[in-house]
Amino acid sequence: MIISGFNMDSEEVMVEMEKTGSSSDSQPDQAVPLSVVSGLRIILIGEREAGKSAVGNAILGRGMFDAVGVRTREAVKRQGEVAERQVTVVDTPGWEWFPSRGSSLGVRREIVRGVSLCQPGPHAVLLVVPLSFSFTRRERQAAEEHVDMLGERAWGHTVVLFTVKGGRLKDATLEEEVEESEELQGLVDRCGGRYHALYGRPRKGHDAVAELLEKLDNMVAKNRGELLSSKEVLEEAREKEEEEERRQQEEDREREEDLRRVKEALRELEMEEEMEDVQGEGEEATEESTRQQRGRRYTDEKSDTGVESSSADPTSAPPHLTWSDLRAIRDQRCKTQ
């Protein structure tokens, strides 16, 4: 799960980590708790193809996670000795740029499960962000949502780790790249100004992993050795999932109720149309009956005046009366009055 073209073989573990960000998190004289020095637990999160597996391999110094082009589908824990201490790294599936509800839920569950693999909790969350393309507001929102689901305290344990394809940024320094992007700057600010960069072609002779671990140690020291509690994350995630299920059930009920109302309205409309059709047929029948009565009356009047009908059917008599017939009927009426 890495950037396309971002080559990080197990034997090429030397990568460049550019130490940048808030100086308040880098205090070399600050004491680091023994528990932090002896064991460090890290969880990697980020969007799909951000380079999380490559970062994990670089930290542990060997290819312990998926190779280039292999998609990580579930949370995976790997451990190794780095700088004479035990380091645990958990890699997690990445979220899509445009996730559906189902796929997003699966990724969220695996991230939460990844936190549980770091019992009693991770010291650090590395939010991996690729800089091979522009960082949009949608991507920032997705990143913030996935950190938020670990709880508000998670931001105090998070460092943004930029992965850069190739050796250097072409037209700007990393600082300029961040400052010129409102979305990148906003994301970094949520992390207390902490960020680093990892390059695909590192500078030789630079111990990037030691620099990264020092940065994380300083952050942990600032947090006074407190962990991002797996128990709290799991409980909060469970509550959020239950709330999401309740909201989804309520939405489903509302949709069913709306559908029921629509069906009732359609049935009422159909009944009204049927009644209108029946009324229309009744009116047509009344009109036909009136025409028949008029036909019979005209036929009777013609019989009284001796005018022959052009048809034996009384209902067809009125349409066949000529103007002469009508004048004869009129004249006869005048004589009898």
C-alpha cells in the first residue's frame, strides 16, 4: 500500500526524514520516560496508496509489510528491534478518496482493531499523506474524520508524515508546500504543528529512522508518557457505531414511512381517478338517455304530423331530420294551438 513508483525495498531502508514543524515538540534536554525508550508502539493510518506499508518497512528496517502494489486489507502488527529497543508498528487499510458507506465502515473497523493490537495503546499515530498530487478539502476532511474516530485525544498523539515521490520537491521546500496549501496547513495545525517528510530517494548517510523516533519520543515526553488508550478508543468506537446503527435504523424507518405515505397517496389518487371515470360514464349515459328521449319525442311528433321517419330506430331519428321536417313540425304545432 504505497505510492505508485515509490520504491522501498527491504534492503533499501535508509530514507530521509526531514525534521520540520513545531519546535516546541523537539526538546533534546527533556527527559523521556523509560517505558517510552524501551518500547514504542506506532499505528499507521492514511488513504489508500499513501505509502503506509513502505513507512512501516523503513521504521523496522526490513520488508515486514506488504510489498509494492499489494493492497493492505486488514490491520497487521509487526515488531522489531530498532536502536536497541522494541518497536511495534501496526499497518492498516487505507480509505478511498470517494468511499462508499460500506467500504468506509470496513476501513474504520480495521483501524480501531489496529489500535487494539497495540495494547495497552499506541504512543503515536502516523497520519501518512502523499505529496505526489494536490491535497484537497475532501481529502483533509476524510483524514480528520478517521483521526476523530480515535477520540479527541488522538490529535495529541498524531504526526503528519508526508511521502514524496522522488528525491525532492520540484519547485518548493516542504515548509513552503505546507504553508501555501490551506488544507495541508489546517491538517498540520490539528496535529500541533508536527510533520515530517519521507522521500523516495534519500540522502546517503542520513539516519532517518533515528530522527523519526527521536521526534516521536519528544512528542510522547510532552504527553508525559500517556498512551492513546486502546480501551477508551474501543469503547468510544463501539458507542459511535451503535449510534450510527440507531441513526441508520431511524433513517430506514423514516424512508419506510415516507414510502408508505407515497403508496397511500397513489392509491387515493387512483381511487379518485376511478370515481371520475365512473362519474364520466354516468354523465355520458345520462346524455345518451336524453338524446334517446328527444329522439323518441321527435319521432312521435313526426308521426302526429304525418312526417315519415327516415329510420325505424328512434335513437337515430333526430340526426336524420331535415329542415323541411322541422318546418312541418313547427307548422303543425302552430295549427293546433
